[in-house]
Amino acid sequence: MLTTFAQVPQGFTVHSAATAMTFPAGEAHIKTDAAEGQTPLYLYLTGADANEYMSAAMWIDYAHQGGHEVKALIPYLPGARQDRGNPFGAKVYANLINAMNADEVVCFDPHSPVMPGLVNNLRVVGSESVIARAVRKHLPGYAGVICPDEGAKARSAVTAQALGLPLFHAAKHRDFATGKLSGFTCEELPAEGRFLVVDDICDGGGTFMGLAQATGLGPGRLDLWVSHGVFSGNAGQLTEAFGNIFTTDSHPGAANPAVGARITPLISHLI
């Protein structure tokens, strides 16, 4: 979803002198027949629709021709999980973002350092302070943070430190012959208290369901934070394992009603 803001503080009112449109042949364009003087200074772009990236590039060109700078707030970097292999998806999407020619790009909790290294004029916002605010009222009951796998180690560690909680580690095991997950393990957990699993992306939720089973805990003692809730496929099953599911509005899938996640708006954190 693409949203444009002339001014972001004080209620995040959306207004602009221009409106996005598409020509009958399919090309993106900006219609500017309204009163001038309300140029978009911020773009908030969620999801991975390439058409919306084209519209965003048109917005930025329109603003630049008016002498304005534009910040592109792109909390979910599309292609960040495609950070190796052939095709090199992270580079392809980074090239698309760079072609928008934003004066600054702001992302939130990227999957790995690979794609951020490919995006020009990028500022990265970490997740730990956002998590701390999102779970504040639940914090007194937490006995620790659970790191789900090796890839989440750094993210989980800074979150546990920010929350003042101990960190516990889980692991997922892969059958190298087939590439499929073969099981999950988790170190021994205290007998009392709730635990918060922390990771960056949740797609269909299968990995988190396997992790929950490995902990031996149910929704009465297990919560989940994911920075980017894609929540596709069978993600609704997460409610069977996690009492509270927290995410942000970085991806349109966050609003999946089958999951019922508690959604934190990110705009104020990215400005």
C-alpha cells in the first residue's frame, strides 16, 4: 500500500495536491490538477507490489520538480529474504528502490544486512524499542525472551536487553538432503512465567508452530512478536499456540483477521 503525507506529525493527516493514476495503457502517472502547495514530503510504502513502487517513483519525481525532498518510509524491504542465490532477488528489489531516487529511505528491522547494504541513502530503525512499547503492559509477567533460531540471535539479544529479561535459545534442524525442516529444540525454560518469541518475519507460521511445540508451552505462557506479519496461508493456526501475537503495519498481511494480531503503527518510529 502506498500512502503520501505532506506533513506527518499531529495525526498523520494524508493530503496532497496530486493523485496517483494509471493510463489506459498501464503506465503509472501523477495527476496534478488540484491546487498547488501540498506536495508529498513522505511516502509510506508497505508490502511488495511493484506497481506501487512505480507510483512512488512518480510521486518523488513530482516532488523533486517542485524543489522538495522526499523521505521514502519502506519498513518491509521486499526481497530481503532473497539475499543469496540466482536470481539475486535482494539486489533486484534494491535496484527498484534506488531507481525511485528518494532523498532518504527508512526501513525497519531488515531480515539480514545484505539488502540494506544495497540500498542508497538508507537509514535502518531497529525493533527493540518498538517491541518494548508494544508489550509494556504484559512485561511484568514475562520470564524471558526466546530466540527461535540462529538467524534471530542478534535481534533477540538486543530485545532481551531492552526488556531487562533473560534470553533462551531454540533451534530448528534441517534435513540437508531434502532441505525440509526435521525438528525443533529449545533449551530448558523456567517452570513459571510467560515467554516472548521474537523474530522478524512470519509468513505461514509453520516454523513458529514447530517452535511452540518444542517449548512444551501453550498459549497461556507463550506470546509472539514478529516485526513483519505477512500471515499467509495457515497463519491463523498461530492462535492455537500463542496467547498474544504482536506485529506492525509494515505489511498488508498484518491485518489478517484469522490471526488477530495486535498491530503497532510504525510511522512515528520511522520519522
